[in-house]
Amino acid sequence: MRFDLPGFYNGIQVFLFKAAEVYEGIALGKQAKADFLLAVGGGSVIDTAKAIAYGLAEPEKDVWELFTNSRTAKKCLPVASILTIAAAGSETSKGCVITNTQTGEKRAYNDNLARPLFAVMNPNYAKTLPDYQTASGCVDIMMHTMERYFTNGGNMEITDSIAEGLLRTVMKNAVILHEDPLNEDARAEVMWAGSLAHNDLTGCGNDGGDFMSHKLEHEMGGMFDVTHGAGLAAVWPSWARLVYKNALPRFVRYAKNVMGITGEGSDEETALIGIAAMENFYRQIGMPVNFKELGIDPTDAQITEMAERCMEACAGQTGSAKQLTLQDMISIYQNARGK
């Protein structure tokens, strides 16, 4: 649904419309002969703008085909953003995620054609966010970094150090914002971290990342419309406990260098303590660590459906820490139910 906004501002014709309405945006853009899109908001708004920009650049084709891997984009209108929530990192990334409201499918498309030309990042614009959205954003930022950290595709010391520093910084400031939401310095730290986490910097020198927690959550979001960061917090512990033995050195390093775990236990014990410490952190900032705390209760049939959709969306790319089977995905969802 469009919001009425009259005409011209400093010689620029401006239109406003609701995020996620990609086809309406494309139709409106054609009518206005748009040549540039400015996204004012967070990840959903920016990703919607990117999808519209693809659709306007190739109007004879269905933009959804990009998100089903049916084709690749040849052109895209320029996009920029004014950020109002630190979370998705879409303001500097090549990726975008949209949901097909007819089918409930939530799919991603990544292409440098849509990387924004610039981003206005003023932490004051995020001060009025509810605590739940702030914390969800912090989880998303951390997960963008962790997806690139827990890999079996080679690693670089400098990239690891950047990732670990970013994670520690977000954790510290997430706690500050949970207690003091108007803290401008903490907002600035988290906002800058959000961009660094998803501009591909922390993927330098490895295989690009795992991203299965994201793909698993996309199906949760498509079926239950949960807040993305909260969904990630709810599914990650189950994913981690299923795959940690396959990437044990990474989980041990994470436990020690990010979560500050010390002691003389075995590598497996250290890894599991690190995972539990992450759960404690999530709860500290009001995030769920399972489906029960998230507020959803999928049936066995729904779990199977989500797993099957996830497998289809992966198109053979089912992880780096561990390549997941369909049964692995079902097990992760089942173990994420909580007690």
C-alpha cells in the first residue's frame, strides 16, 4: 500500500511505499521513470529497494527468477541507503533477501550490481528502536561474522583477528544498549560493526562462509514470520552442537578468543562450553535460544517441510563447517524445540 507523499523535494520527485512490496515498487518505478532508489530503514527496506532496482533495470523479466537461481542479473539501478537499524549490513553488502508472500519462500540473491553506492549511518537514527529489535540486530551482525568464521575452507590470521574483535565489540555494546538504549557511542560501534560484518571483509581468505544457520532461519521466517535475528539466536545453538566436531579447531578458538573460556578441559569440552556461553549471552540481552523461547511450536510435518525447502534453496551448497544432509536439517530443527 502506498503512502501519500506529494511531489518534489529540491527538484527530486519522491515516492514512498511499504517495504517488501517489490512488484508494486517496480510498477511505481516504471510509472515515475525512476533512475535511483534511496532506502530509508533497515535490512528489509534496503533489500526491497535492491530487488526493485533489479526489476526496473530488466523490466521484461520476472525479478523473482533471480531469487530462485533461474538466472543472473545483467543490470541494476543504483541504490543507496539511510540506515535506521544496525543489523543486516545490507547498506554495504551485495546481498538481498526477500519473501514471496504467495508461497512463504524466503530467498537470497547476491550480486555486486546491487551493492549500495553510499550509506548514511547516523547512530541517532537508531535510538528509538525497541530493545528486542536492537538485540535482534546485534545477533544478526554477529551471525554474519560467525557464518564466515566457522568454516573448513582455509583461514587467515588477520581475518580471524578482525572477526574476533568485531564479535567482542558487538557483544560488549549489545549489553550496554540493553541497559542504556540511548548510548550514542554504543549505537555507533554496533552500526559500524554491522557494515563490516557483511561487506565481505571477514570472508577474506576462506571459502566464503557456511551460512546454514541463515538458510535454516530463512525457512523459519518464511513459515512463522519471526524476527530474523531472534530466529538466528534460536536455531544457532542446535546447529552448533550438531556440527562442532567437524570444525573443532574453529569452535575451540572461538570459545577462547571470543567467549573468553579458559581451563584445562579437552577440546570438545571447551567447544561445548563456548556454545553454552553464547547461549548465556543471548539470554543476557533478551534473545531466545530455542523455538519455545522464540514463541513458535512447529509440528513434525512443518519441520520436515522447512528442511525440505531449505535443502531446495541451498542448491547443493549445504555448509562449510559441515555439509548438512536433509536429516541433519531435520535434527537441527527438532533439537531447537527446547524443553
